Amino acid sequence: MLKFLIDENMPRSTAEALKEIGYESLDVSDYKLSGESDEKIFKFAQNEKAVIITADRGFGNILRFPLGKHYGIIISNFPNEMSTAEMNSHLVRQIQSLSEDQISGSLVVIDSKKVRTRKT
């Protein structure tokens, strides 16, 4: 089963929403990684064998974070007007619709209208 690392720019409730449906979910704040570089967060995620969930589009840079060289990166791209509960619900639903193979090593962008996956 997939394990997730929730970046600091995501609501802390995202980790709880994933835990409620059976996923292991870590929050960077619990590991004193708030404010750390993307590279340090990426390295921690790789050591934990975790998929990163972030709103930071910098993680979409495939030169810095090459496809197939990580456990997966999910970029959450929702409007600011969307409530946290609605965003979490949509995000969880979309994650559940993807297979582990679709996420592993991939860059996945989830927004309110669609899911885009880029894989090697």
C-alpha cells in the first residue's frame, strides 16, 4: 500500500483524510521539515518510500525530480476559494481512482476538473 508525505503547503487535515481510508500518511511538520528545501523533503520522502503530496509546483520540475526515480509526486492544484474539506474529499477520491503503478515514479497533477499523469 502507498505511503504519503504531506508537504507543509497542504492542510494538515489531508494526512488525516488519507489515514481515514487506510493509507499511511506523514506530515512534514511532524518531522521538523517545515521550511526545508524541496531537495531535503524529497530525500526524506525517498528514505520513507513515500509519495509526496504538495501544492508546490517546483516539485513538477522533472529535471530536479526525474520521472521513475522516486515513489511518486502528486501536485494538488485547487482554487483558493475551495474549502479544505472539499479539497481533501476531491483529492482522496482521485488518489483512490489511481493504481499504485500509476502513481509510483510518476508526476501526477490533480485539480478540480481532471487528473494528469506523466510517467517515464
